[in-house]
Amino acid sequence: MRELSDVLCLISGSDKYRAIDEIISSCPVFDELPDKARFTEAVHRRERIQSTGIGHGVAIAHGKVPGIDHPVVALGYSEDGIIFDTKYPEPVRLVFVIASSPSHESDYLKAVAALLSWVHDPDFRRMLVEKESNESVVRFFNMLRAQIFVPQHQE
């Protein structure tokens, strides 16, 4: 199983594009992608079309990249927060970046649904932001490390 540092990093940038770049370049889980530069551009392109901030201090940036057979996900944590979209004035502190294959859309949707089930829980989100640890946080990070995405109440 991967190390937590393979899928989790601290973000120092205050711009959403720099934060995305930092996550992709800092999290070794993305080293398995066939073309990281192409993936980074795909995430930027998607972000320019519509912001991936979902509210409550969370963003789920994503892009398609051919040549992978499962979603690849990392989480960036920003101490100060990043403004992703003026629609959601709360600074984003939890930035997920997802790489997925255009030919495996259902796997991508399952991964997003699983992540959303976790971060839509306000108590769990607070624990992540405040760096608290308990059984559910450990299960969540184990899920990220394994890159096998299951909804919060199915694990």
C-alpha cells in the first residue's frame, strides 16, 4: 500500500492553478500517469470551463488522461485556504485532484461519489481540516492510500 505522503500534501500556493500544479507535482501517486504535463493541462482546462469548488471549503479538481485503468486521487491541504470560485466565498482548504481515463467513466463517478460521501459530512470535514485523528479519518486515509474508493458508510 502507498504511503500517506504519496496521496497527501500541504499546499503553499494561494492561487487555485498553482495549488493544483503543486498537488500533481508533489504527490507521487501521479508519477504513474503516462503524461503528467498533459494531465495537468486537462485539469486546468476543466477548471477554466467551470470551477470545481463544491463549497464547504472543498474542491474536486479533475481531468481525463488516456492510458490509465483506474482513477488516481490525491488530496492537497491548504492551511490558509484558496478562493476557487466567487460563488463559494469560503476559502478551500481541501483540494482533491482526480485523474481518470476517458474510457472508464463509471470508475471516475464511483470515486467522486465516494469522496463526496465523506466530505459532505460536516463533522468529518472539520476533523480533516483541523487535523484530528480518529477511526473514520484513519479509514479515509487508508482508502486514499489504497486508491480503492468506497462511500463513507460502506467501508
